[in-house]
Amino acid sequence: MKRNTVRWIAAILLLLALAAGLSCPSIVEAEEATKLPMDFTKGGVKTDKDKWTYDGKTPVAYSDSTIEVTSEKSSVTAKVKGKNVKHEVWVIRIKIQDASQLRTAVSKDTYNGRGQAKGEDIAKSKNAVVAMNGDFFKYENDVGYVVRQAEFIRDATDTSRKKKGQPICFDMLVVDNEGDFYIVPQARTKEIEEFIETRLTPEGRTVMDTFNLGPALVIDGEVQDIASSQAAQQGDYQWNYPQQRIALAQTGHLEYAIVEVFGQTDSTAGLTLEEFANLIAEKVPDAKIAYNFDGGGSTNLILNNKKICKTPGLREITDIIYFASAEGYVEE
């Protein structure tokens, strides 16, 4: 066979292979997406154990036709008692097929009371691929504008407990029904209603979840000035105090990242909020929105029902945010 003929055949085979790869993405296109039920008591589809990747005994990645999860472990140096100490950092990246796979769940499957549970137990009950702690809204039941899985829970933004004579006012993270993130700075009823009327309703979008803790660390790709953030300083964030921290970011449409920095031990203290915001800018440079969640002893990062970065003094929690598989889901 002539050399030119061989080259042409090889080129054609390569093009066919590339075309096959492009036509068979690991995550199905949106028009074929399977939607999970909005009922907060329902979870996702149980994962396929053969689709998990482990580093030793630690789950580090999962992929099926509806979700991709990858993780990166690194470290950051921070001062502890005047010494430079390395702190473990985890970045979990998630890509989902449909917005319904970004979900929330609560302890004991009820919004009532202050009942708490282990984060991994809540995650397991919902077949979570990856989960993190939420904002403790059940326990801190006198603050915030709260929506979960499209269900309105309460509006206590103007009647919440006071600090320096004023109601505590949070930067609020809004997740819409398309899975996109927004920040309503120092949110109160008026600002929230205006945001919904001007930003969501004209686009035919609705509120799926809201979170009331923060503060916002990144907005529109820009790291926020935590030192001058009124929301950070009036909330219970210990903003200038180093501690274990966790944040949730959106990096693209239906693409997200969770960032956790290890702390809570005698040798590791964690980061201040300002240090944490700068860390996110470094580790997740494509973050559009990044939002701080309850840190310290509430910090939970869970993969395949296994808590990452186990530390002493961790407490039970009231709620989680999680990402679930929808592969093979059949509507009941």
C-alpha cells in the first residue's frame, strides 16, 4: 500500500475517533436531562460503586452520565502562634446535567425544631455524591430569608435579633431554578423583593434556594474586600479570626466548586476570611460567585458518605447542600 494512502486512512480514522468522542460526552446534553423531584425529602439516585475513584481509602472522583466530580488536595501556609504552618486544602469540582441535582436536605426531614444530625448521615440518606454543611437555618431560626427546594420557609430579615441596635443583615446567596448563583448584599425584605422582580421574574426564573450566612467572597469574578464588608463584620463570622472554613462557588453554568481549608487542631488554626477569599481566587480562578458557609466545628465536606478532613470538635448540623446523580432515575 502506498505511503500517501496509509496517511489518508490514518487521518480518516483519527477524524472518526474524534467525532465519536465529541458525540458521546460523559454528561448528557441538557435537552436530554433527567430532573430529580423537588420534594426535599427525596434524594438522588444511588451511585454506582464501580464509578468511584479512590486514593487509598479516600474517595476522590465520581463520574456517570449525569454528574462529574473531581477533587484536588493541596496546602496553604498560614501563621499559627507566629509560625508558618501548612494547612490542608481541598477543592472539589462538580459538573451536573440538570439544576435539580443541586439540592438541599435537613436533619430528620423536617424544617421544624432545632434537631441536628451527623452530616454524613444526612448525606447518606439522600444518596449524595458530594455534600457540605449548610447555613444552620433550622437552629438559627430567628434570622434570614429562607427558601429551600422552592419552598418558602420564612422571612425574618427585618425582625431578626439585633446587633448594635440593628437587625442582623446577611449577604444572601440565591440559587435560581436554572442552578445559577446571585448575591443580594445585606439582604432585607425590600432588597430581596426588588431583586426577584428585576433580575429573576423578567427572565422567567424563580428562587430555588437561599442561604443566609456568608459573606460573599467573590462576586462577578472579583474578590471582595472583606475588611470593609459590613455584612462580614456584623454577622457572626469571626471574620478576622483564623478558623477552619468552607465555601461554595459557581464556576460556570451547572458547574461548581467547594473549597475547604483544614483547621481545628493544636497545630492548624485555619484562615481568616480575608485569607480564605484570596485562597479561593488562587485555587478557583474561574469562580464567578463564591460564598462563605458555617466554618469551625460545623465544617463538613463529604464524598461518598465519607467525611473529608476529620477534625476534633466537629458538631452535628441541621442541614446540608449536596449534589446527586440522576442516572437511571425513574419518576415514581
